[in-house]
Amino acid sequence: MWTEGHGWFLGDDIDTDQIMPTRYLAHSTAEDLAPFALSGNDTSWAATIKPGDVLIAGKNFGCGSSREHAPLGLKGLGIQCVVAQSFSRIFYRNAVNIGLALLTIPKAIPVQPQGSTAWIDFPNGLLSFDAGVTTYVGVPPAPIVLEILAHGGLMPMVASRA
Amino acid sequence: MKQTITEKIIAQHAGRDFVQPGDLVDVSVDQTWSDDLGAPITLGLLKTHGIPAVFDTTRVFVTSMVNAPARSIETAEALKVTRDLCRAYDVPLFEMGSAAIHNSLGIERGVTLPGELIVGGNSHSCMAGALGCYATGMGSTDIAAILATGRTWLEVPRTIRYRYTGNLRPWVTGKDLILHTIGQIGVAGADNAAMEFVGDPISALEVEQRLSMSNMAIEAGGQNAICEPDDKTLAYVTPLAARPFTPVYGDPGAAIFEEIVIDISNLEPVVAAPFLPSNTGSWRDVRGLSLDQVYIGSCTNGWISDLRAAAAILKGRKVAENLRVIVIPSTTEVHKQAIEEGLAQIFLDAGAAFSMPTCGPCIGAQAGVLAAGERCLSTSNRNFPGRQGSVQSETYLCNPVIAAASAVKGVIASPDEL
């Protein structure tokens, strides 16, 4: 099933200091962090990005600091899915653990104008800019990742087994 | 089946005879930690999910190191949350008079030992790997799950062996080797791999310089970095060890993904220019560049041996008038030792500031945040945009002797120029 939102493009090696600068880390909830998301890259992002939008980045998204505040801030903005050619390991785990959807599409995606409509079919790992006519195919997540997502995050899974 | 040191440690902690790269395994964790940024989330999650206790209070600690001492009402509130949650879960908390950076403290307290499996709540937790353990960093929720169960899941990493050859030239340190390596392979060059450091130059390095190398594995995307324990390692950890340990060694001839040979015969001290740790070159490429601040410290280079090296350069000299210099030990023990050995006096006589242990300006929270247009030469580990303050500021990374010499000259310089 396709869901659409505005697509916003970012480059390679967007580190977590850019996604959530240190000065906002005294906050610890998605709601409190959302106004500062991506402000280390450009302070206008939080006002630009609307719930349901899609971030489309290059390689090594989320490298650097392990701060979970980075995916929390993106989740707080209501981002539907973050697509990247590759994610850094810690960011990837953090996002999965808090239930922020990520899609790894190794092939370079042609950059569209900022704010173009992007369609996501998350269960099938697909991205499109023309309602599914041309699709970009993601790498299926590992079984453990699907299991965590199915529980709505890591802690609900851990608590259900306690 | 022959296995690398990393695979062997993971297999032992997974209760298996052997593992292979790509295997998803459930492992027991020997030690974990969090800090004043992560603990409110991590311990808060335990509370939210009704988990009554952590799996073992001797295998976790928290350090308040980024925003402590409180520098605003907002940070005071967050530090209070950290303190209250640590008390509620009986988790040892280190702050103020016992302050330290957690990955350094774990080593100093002898709870990151050869053969162990360590998962710390910060990205530079990979540092302990130079002692011959598997050590990696994870985020707050992963640490919460570890505290609840004593276990976590891993994807067994492929091993990339970095074989260093040649002799270390003057003023070249472990920091230069790792900066050079990241420059060669890129910031995702070891993506999710085990980085194994071998060769005569590694044997020649003192343990704390090897730790500076493993510390920055994350800057190449490494899942962990590891050195096989040798006599130096055992001499370093044995007096510190808080519990018995058994060193683990890789099987000779175990299959690895790739070996990369790095000849350091001609390597000079390295500087990484903004805005990636991989943007490296010889210090000569940026010789004479003007500076506003010099920072000597962080988990990468805040060891007593780093402070000694910097003090040897600063002794009897003054820092240049055009800049400010701050020296920050990584733990309270290093802080005390620097005072006992007279290093603190040398720093103060030279006109540098000498502060209590914190992450300091490395993470841009306090003790030297940069304004727009300012440039800092830093012995820390990251130089991403805005890492140390304004996104219009610049951070150059280097070793402690280049930092100290540059502090005296007022521009990027080598000790040979003094």
C-alpha cells in the first residue's frame, strides 16, 4: 500500500550532531526534541517537514554520536520513513528500537526537487516518485529487526518476555 | 573451525562453539554504562515498562559528564532525573568529585577486561577493544534492554585486519595512526566490521595510545576494534582488574574479510580538517593556520600519558596570546595524578586552563563551546559541522603534542618549531 508525503533530500554522512545538536540533549522525549530536529544541518527543517513526509539521504546517514535523541527528534516530526543508501549501525538500531521506519536503498536515487511527492510502500520496501510507476527497491530488514518492529519497538518486546 | 579473536569472544558469549560473520546472535553482556544524556531515557524506559531491577548492579554505572556540573536550570533538571533514577535502580553514579568519561572510567575501574563482551551507551565505547575485549557502542533503548536482561543481539562482524608496518617517526602517536587510517578508508570504510590492529608499530605503542586508536573505530563505522592482548596489555589491566578474566586470542589462519597494509614509515603527525574525521593530511598541509582555541582532553586523548606528553612541550613555555587553551583530564584519577605529578602546575604556569573531568568542548556542551567563525585545534575525535558549537565554527583534530606545540606558537605547528 502506497502512502505519500513530501520528499526531502539530504546528502552523505549526515551525522547525529547535525540531526540533533548537543545543546538540545537535556530534552529526552520525541515531542520535546522535534522542534530542533536537523537544526544542525539547517534550522528551517523542523518548520518545513510535516507529518507523513519522507527523508531521502545518501550514504552513512546517522553516523557519529549514539544519541538516541536524533531518531527521537525525527520521529517527533512525524516523519513517515527515512530512506538512505546506507545507515550507520547505531542510528539504525536506535531508530528500529523506537519504531522509526527506515528503508535502505543502496542504489543512488535521482534527486528530485525538494518537497516533491514521494510514495512509500514500507511493507514491500519500495520508494516511488510517480505513484508506483517507477520504483526503487529497498533491502529487506533482518528477521530480528522485523520482530522488534512487530512489537512496536525493543522495550515492548523485552517487557512482553519478562 | 578457526575463528578470529572477535568471533571467539562473541561465540563464547553466545554459548556457541563458533560463529560466522553475518550470524545474528544473542549474547550475554559483561559490562555496560550510560551517561547524563542517555540515562534519563534508558532508566526511564525501565520504569515505564515496569522492570523492577537491573540485571546486575555491579555490571553497570552512569557518569554525569556532558552537562555536569549543571550549567543551566534545564541541565540541572536533567541531571536530577539521572540522579533520582540511578538511586531508584541502585546504579552507581559518578559525578562531580568522582566525575569521569564513562568509557575511560570502565577501563580505569578494571571492568572492561580481555576476553569480555562490553556494550556501552555511547559510540566511543569501542575504545576498550584495544585491551582485547569485544567492545561496541549502542543507544539508550538497547542499553535499557541490556539492563533488563543482561543480554543483547549482535550481527557478527566481518574482520578487516589493519597491518601496520615501518617505524614510528618522532611525534607520531596512536592518534596519528588512526586518523591516517580513517583518511585512507573513509568514514564508513569499516562499516559494521571488526577492525583488528596488528603489526610492529602496534606492539611498539603503549596501551593508552592503542586505546586512542580503538576509540576512533566508530569514525570509520567499525562495529568494534580490537588488539590481541600482549605483555603490555596484561601489565596494564592486571593491577586494575575488578574481576578474574581470561584473555582470548584468535586462531592462526582464521579467515578474515580483508587485510589492509598501512606503511607508516613516512607518516608525519596527522591533522583532520573540517568537516569529516577522514579529511586528513600531514600537519604540514595546515602549518601556520591561525587558531582561536586549543583543547587537550576527551576520551580519545585525556589519558595521563597524553597530559604528560602535552606538559613536556608546555613546560617553561607560555601559550600564545591570540588563543585560549583548555586541558581536561578524562577521569578524576587522571585529574589527581596530573596534580600530583606537577602537570597541572605546568599547564597553569603556561597560561592554559585546567578543568575537572568532563567531555568538555569535544561535544560542544560546555567548557569551550565555539562561536561562529572560530577555529579550534582539538585532540578529540569528531569535527562534523557544529560539533563543538556554532555550525560556522571549525574543528581540526590532532594528537596532544601537535596541540601543545600549536598552543605555544598560536598557529598549527610541530614541537620541532619551538
